[in-house]
Amino acid sequence: MLPARVSIRAIVAPVLLALALAAPHSIAGQGTGFNPALPLIHVDNGANSPHAQAQHYVVLVSLDGFRWDYAKRDNAIHLLALGKRGVWAPEGMLPSYPSLTFPNHFTIVTGLYPEHHGLVANSFLDPASGKRYSIGNSQAVTDSSFYSGTPLWSLAESQGMHAACLYWPGSEAKIAGFRPSWYAQFSKTESTAEVQQARIDDAVALLRLPPDQRPHFITIYYSEPDHEGHEFGPDAPETRAAERKVDGLVGKLKAALDSTHLPIDLVVVSDHGMVHEDGDWVTLDQFADLTGFDTAGPLLYGKTEEDRERVYNQLKRVSAQFVVYRLKNVPADLEINQNPREGDPVVIATGPYPIRAHALPADSPNQSPEPGMHGFDPRKVPQMKASFFAAGPDIVKGKTVAPFENVNLYPWLAHLLGLTSPSNDGSLNILAGTLRDRGETPGTSSDDQSGNVPPQAAQPQK
Ligand SMILES: [Zn+2]
């Protein structure tokens, strides 16, 4: 399926009026060490519980579009060092389908496949409400009705533990009853050097707050090297320079976190990879009469069963570049066969082919596909695989993991934080071998390897 072409960095500045109406929120930033380049919105969720205060800290960083093989290919010294000190996935981590930014960021923090958490693409129609979601629409991204599941920041807050999001898709909406205690509104200034540094400064400033206030879970998002990967392709010097830049930010962040002397597990992931787009647009309305259909990128929303079956038949076996299924018949390993937001019928690219329902108007700029793209099935297009590196007091040293589905990060991150996970599509068993306590509930392990973990870590209630 073709990804939306809107990059997250293209999101417009948020509507300040919404801020003013959003009491009891207030702007943080006057305290020690906060960087005014990234003002944070503070939500009063009470104080950290005594149990929460006894837990370790997790800083989760996402580098958008940092393909699984970039670090080794271009010697990203800070990421590779992180993996050496802890664990990493040298053959990559499997994104969920579609391998797009918002669906995968929200999968990472909910442990749910996109059709279960609701963000089935970067742009889609919700046939039930008639509302459209688009990552560039500030009203849509703050609309709770689009999101299902319990993101880690809401899970933490619901269990008496503060969380902070220095950007993360979904973090600007109230989900599962909570907002993070601190969050930032996405802005087009996101990619400036000043605001890139500000995420590091604000993370450390938050960690220097008094114990009853400081967040134990912090997310940080960087939009590079995705942007360069799209514009120049995954092998271009510009993309490689962007990789080195974000690797340098990881190095700075690591040093800054070390300066707090807190027990912090640092986890760096990406949402997906990047591939050279192969050929020109495949435009579905050249094969089928889409009259009466709503569309979003390559997604097709037929209004009647008759229309859906007709277009399915018109698209069947007409191209080697895609296959078409009725929604309920999409192969189970793609995990998209239930949610009406996915459309019906469903078109799946067989390789790195750019697919859309309709051509752009003739006077639109950028008529050609971008050099780099993602969104494809990682089992068919392995360049979609993402990155995973992690190290800290709760993580074993010097271990590699085979490719694993990113839904499994959620129970693992919840375990690191001592939180009880709700049911989700992941399993703690997948990454349990990377944990010093092997993912076991404290007190139940017959072979406790947590010798290096400070005593206060061994109290989580699972
Ligand atoms: Zn992208």
C-alpha cells in the first residue's frame, strides 16, 4: 500500500487558541534547565506515587525512517556503541503494516497492530463517523476518537507514574483518559538545530525535577533521516549526513542522561526503513471505475457492497504491481482485515511501487513519486525494516536479537517501567532474554541475574 506523501515535519504550527482553552494545562519552561525553544505543556496528573518513584526510567527515542542497516553501513558510532553496551537488532525490527510513520509510532507505544489502535495509515477515512484523519491536520491529530489502546504515557499516568512526550505521534490527544504530564505541540520548527537540542535539554530538566514530579517515561522523536530519505533516496549523501546528525544527537542525549546519575534505560528505535521507489505512479482509477468511492491515497472506500465487489473484480489480476483483496480476505499476516478504516477492497503493492487511487490535478507540483518511500510489507520489501538499540541498568550487555515485530516493544517497555500492561498484540517472551530479570515478576525468578540493578528496581508490581 502506498504511504501518504506528507512528511511529519510538514505539519503546520498548532493552533494556539486550543492551548488557551485547554485548562488546566500550563506552559512549563520557567524551571531550571528547560530550553525555551521547546515549550512544554504541563498537565497536572498529581504526584508520582511512592511505587512509581521507586522505578527506573525509560527514555524512548525514535529516529524517523532510520533503516535497520544504516547504522552499520555508515558507522553510526553512538548507536552502535549503545547496542554494544546493551542490545540491538543487527538484522532489524519488523514494522507493522503499513510501514508508515503514524501507524508504527502508535504501535510501538500501544503494542497493537494499526487496525487495533485505529491509525491504519497517515491519512484515512473513518466510515463510521465520516471524519478524516490526516497527520497534517492539527484538529484530527488531537481528536481522541481516532485512537484506541492505551499508549505507554497514559498507562504510566493511570498507574501513578509521570510521563513526558517531547514529540510523539498521538501525544497531543487525550487517550485512554490521560495526557502525558508534559508534552510538546508539534511545530514546523521541529527540525531546527535549536529545537533538536531542546529535546535533550528539556528531557534532562524534567529528570532533574523533584522525585515526586519527574517523569519516569520520556519519549523523544526526530523526523530525520526520513525527510532526506524521501527527497534524495536512501543511499544519497544527504540522507547519510542526516543519519550522522541524528546519531550525534543520540550521543549528546546519552551524555546528558548520564549526567543525571539516574538509572535510565535508553531505547532508540525507528518506525520503518526506506526504499528507492520503483517506476512511476500506479493509478487505480485507470483500472477501475471509482465513481462513488471515497479515497485516501491508495485506500478505497466503497459505499455499497455492489460497488465494493465490482471494483474488486475490476482490479483483480490487472497488474503485477499489486494484488487486491476484499477486506475480510486480506492475508492474516498483514493484520489488516477487520477495520473499515482500511477501506474495501484493499490494494497491496507487491514491491516498492507507488500506488494511488487518483492522479493529482494536472497543475499540482511534484507529479512524480519521490525517490525514496516506505509503507510496504516488510516481508516483501526488507528495506522497510526498522532499527532497535537499547542499553541501561535493566538490559543485558552485548546481546543481539533476531528480527521481531514492533508490537513486542510495549510489554517490554512496560516491564522496564514496572507497569502492568493491558492486553495487547505483543508478548514479553519475545524480548525477555534482553532483560536482566528475564522479564520475570520479582521474587519468582530462580536464577536472578539482576545483580547490577539497584535494589529499588526489584519492586515492580506486574
Ligand atoms: Zn516518511
